[in-house]
Amino acid sequence: MILVRIVKNIIQYLTEGFIEIFSPEHDSYPLIGIQPYSGTINSNSSNYW
């Protein structure tokens, strides 16, 4: 009986974490759309590859 309760608690813990991570409530992005990149590219960084 104790083993069943432990397994139930583990499954509940993992399920609640999964729901918390993948719930759509956390995906509240602004409605402004994609912003273009307006910065400059550092030409010196390609020398270090």
C-alpha cells in the first residue's frame, strides 16, 4: 500500500511539472511580431574560428 502511494505521488509530481512547463499560460508573447535585427556584425569575430 505504501509503495502504491509513493508511485502515485511520483507520477503526480512529474505530471504537475510537465503541465507547468508546457501550459500555454507561459507563452504570452507580445503581439508586435518579429523584430528585425538592426545591429552591426562584428567582422573581427570571424578571425577566431
